[in-house]
Amino acid sequence: MGFSDWPLVIGHRGAAGLAPENTLPGFELAYQLGVSGIELDVHLVANHLVVIHDDTLERTTNGRGKFADLDLATLRRFDAGNGSTIPLLEEVLAQLPPGVGVNIELKGSQTAEPTAKFLAAYRELDVLVSSFEHRELTHFHRLNPQVRVAPLFHRWRRDVWQTVTALDAWSINLSLKIVNQTIIEEAENQGVKLLIYTVNDLSEARRVLGLGATGLFTDYPDLVTPDVLTDLSLFPDDNAHR
């Protein structure tokens, strides 16, 4: 299990298509479904790394407004789905089963330094740190070069491979919308892993892995599973859904 798996199947925000995203029950469900790793998002609130994707509360909780305007105690009283609270990173790691990897995405500014310091206490953790904020990711990498990093891209840019090289990135994490055979082959030539988000269709999962991708993020780890992807005879080609 973990980031040495192939195919590498990572539960996106836990199991976001099946349970409230970025919650402890959502992560627990992903573990039960046999993911290689989980992906989560962190913001900094009152010097705590809080696991939530948006910088506003409406979409994923019963709160309103920007969470930066609230203290941690108030934030933790909101319902993040089915009675779950917004978790702290330390709470997620406390229930992480042995061998399961975790991809921590840095959201916004000022997350690099506290995350680097926090992970210094988890040197045995199978962890990957990613971000769309490449300056923040660069700062993290300078502070904690032992931890693997992955720049995120939602559209192709001319400087993609320069960014990968500058970061000594372990992987490049790309939107499914921009992935093609040429990019996958170039990643292999660069000696970097390629992880694709967000793949919720089994036929798409088969396609990108068949082209040579290392792994993928999925909201539905009940459908896109390592077992199915390593024994494709279990499913006919037209069985993909969602």
C-alpha cells in the first residue's frame, strides 16, 4: 500500500462522491475501500492546519462566510456533513492506517512553513505535498526537502517541466482535461511520476493508466479500485458510470 502501489489510487478528499469531503468518516470510508492513499486540503487557521478545501464555508458546512474571519472554536462547531466537524490535520493522521499514503495539498498562503514543521514529527509517514501555489510549494521544499512534492496544474503551461525540475518533484499532478499521450511520455522521460485528477469513470481510469500514468485521484473509490484496475477482466468496457 501507499505511494509505491501501482496503480496508485488516491481517494480525493477522502471519498468525496460517497461521503462528506475532507471529514474523518469520509477518510475512514476511503480506507475501507482499499485506497493506496488519501488526498486532503489544508488551510492555516489560528496556527492550526485545518482540513477544508474552500476558503468559505457555505459549500461544505452549515456555516457562512470566510473561515478566516472566525476563531478556531467557532469553526469547529459547524457541521461539515452528517454531524462531522471540520478536522485538524493531526486528527486525520491519528486515524491513518499503517501503509496508507497521504497527499496534503497546500491551499492559499502561509501553509508551507507550518506544514513543513508539522511533518518534521512524522518522518515515517508516506506523504506527498502538492499545491497549485508553486511559490508556496517551493518554500515548503526548501524547509523540508526530505518530503516528496508535486506541483498541481489545471492547464498546460510552457514552464511545466522547468517547475518540476526546480522542485525536484516526485510527481506532477495534472487535470484529466489536459492529459494526453505526449505529456505522459514526457513525464516518463523526465523521470517523474504522473498523477491525474479527478477520474470518476472506470473507462477513463483504464485509458490513462494504459497510456502510462502512475495513478489517479477519484471521488469514487468504490468504483475505481486497485483490484479492478489490475484485473480489468472483472468489468466490461461499458461498465463505467458517474
